[in-house]
Amino acid sequence: MATAYIVDAVRTAGGKRGGKLAGVHPVDLGAAVFDAIADRNDFDTSAIDDVITGCVSQGGQQTMDVGRNAVLASKLPDSIPAVTIDRQCGSSQQAITFAAQAVLSGTQDIVLASGIESMTRVPMGSVATLFMKEGLGNYKSPRLEEKYPGIMFSQFMGAEMIVKKHGFTKDDLDAFALESHRRAKAATEAGVFEREIVPVEIETPEGKEWHKVDEGIRFDATLDGIAGVKLLQEGGSITAATSSQICDGASAVLVVSEQALKDHGLTPRARIHHVSVTAGDPVIMLEEPLFATEKALKKAGLSIGDIDAYEVNEAFAPVPLAWLKYLGGDHARLNQHGGAIALGHPLGASGAKLMATLLGVLDATGGKYGLQTMCEGGGQANVTIVERL
């Protein structure tokens, strides 16, 4: 049976909105991770069959097939094609899925799955709001409005719905957020991110420097400080401190066939054991990772106890908390190096970014199986299970 392998996975360190990566064009962020894949792996990059790039806000600097533009801006040969896809926050996790499926089908041998998102330069939601302001219409069609009357699909509303449905308190969310920062701090200080992070040269008032530490980590975070952040809506429980950070970044994962390993002398880090995607309620929206994971484990013939490390995107604190509660997971195995609350969530880049971190966790702990999942707009969720080699 065909097998898809991961040879390498890299990411940029996260940049805060208006922060250290704000001066870097998103195409050049993508080029930086593509260059790293080329530099770190000794093979003829002209053999790459395709580049699949996840990007959510495909407008302005992230339009005109941003993945292809990143190829052209990188040291990869211009002969490599690229396509840009959008499955909302799971876009680059879906890119990994498509890459794996291409390899498993036998139609391609080397595929680069990636993600690009500068939330500073192309703000979240801007590709919808700018069109609305120009009188060019709304994404919600008459038939969609008829089916979901008066509902503007909102991730913030969905997060609050999960809090109430699963019985969490604001204190639960605050404690989870603090742990995210503490774990990210410990991982950074221990140097465990060094293998996955691609330094990006930036301009500062003091001159050029390399950005290589996630900018969103609060190294001095305290529970009182997190608890004191203003609620996003009156009567709710979610604050900016218990939400993922707006972030600039890019990521890439090299997926290859067994034949490519032999032909190019490549060493795999992991085998892709399972890929799937499901969809459910688009209103509560962010709850689907619970049910997607349950189905994925059943299909893969595994239990939650078989998984040594899991990355569940911290879009909002109640999402991974509800996931743990529903599946009976072990908090010690969840987001062991911190999550998006501390490290940032660069939308379309987050899926491949999580894979880079998941592989790092498995290496650090000696774990065998790793699982990642992501809540996505429209009530969707991707699940990817890998086996460390």
C-alpha cells in the first residue's frame, strides 16, 4: 500500500499585528519557508510536483495565487506550479491532506504543503467587508439567508455557545490561557522551537535583525493579568486573553512518496497515518473538532489513549477544553509547547504550523502517534494523525 511521508516541517516565528513581521510582504514570508525547505533538504527541488498553499484572506497582497507568487519569489525553480486554497483556519492543514492524497494516489511524488497569512497587511474579514462597503454584495446569498435567517455566522458567538454548552467558567478559560503562555515560554527557553522556526530578516529602527522568537508569548503572564482583560461582549466569558492572537506567519511541510525517499536520499520524520475532514453545525461552528476526532480515531483504529501528543488549535480557550472533556483526553498531552493563545494563529498558515510543532513535540517526548485538529469556518474540522519514525 502507498505511504505518504513527512520529510520536513517549518514555520516562521509568529509576528503580532503591527509587530516584527509587519514590514514583510506575505509573498516574501512564503518564500522564506520555501527557501528553508530547499536549504535544509539535500535534493533537486525541481522534482517538486506541486505546491499547495493555504490562505484565508485572499485579497490585496495575498491574491493572484499567493502560493505561486511565493514560489516565484523564492529560490525554488519557476517550473514548480502552485495553487492557493481556502478551508478557512484549516487551509494549510487541508494542504497537507491534499499533498498526502496526491502521493497516496500515485499521481505525484513530492508535494510542498504550505500556508501564508499576514493578518497585519490583509486584515481578517477585509476581503468581505471591503466588497460590502463598495456595494458589491454579501457572501450570504438569498438561499443561505432563507436557511439561516438573520444569522451572521460568528466565531465569537460560537465560542460563547461552547462555553455555555459544556459548562465552563471564565476562570477555566483564564487558567487555560495562562498555561498556554507558560508552556510556550518553557519551550522557547528550552530551545525546542529552534528546529521548526525559520528566521526571517526584518528591518528595525536599530537596523536589520533576525526574527526567530514568537512575538506573542507573554513571558511574564500572570493569572491576575489575564483575568483582568476586558470581556469581548457583555455577559460573556471570552476575552482577548483567552482567544488566539492575530498573527503574521508562514509555514511549509514537505510530503513525499516512498519512491521519492529512495530516489532523492531523503529521511522521513513521520508517516501520515490518517487524514479526514468533517462538517457540522455552522452556527456553533467551532465544536466540530470534537466529532471529527471521534470519527477519525475510529477510522484509524486508534483510541485517544494511543495518541501521545495532540495539537488542538486554540482559536478560543473553550475549544480545546471542550475537546478534552468530550474525548477524555489528557491535558498533559495537549498543546505541550503552548498554543495559539500564546503563539498566534496566522489563519491559513496555522495548519502546517501546527504540524511543525507537533513533530517537535513528538521528537522531544519520544511519542509515537500525534494528532492535530482545527476548528474552521462553516462548522468544519480537519484531523491529521501522524506516526513518528
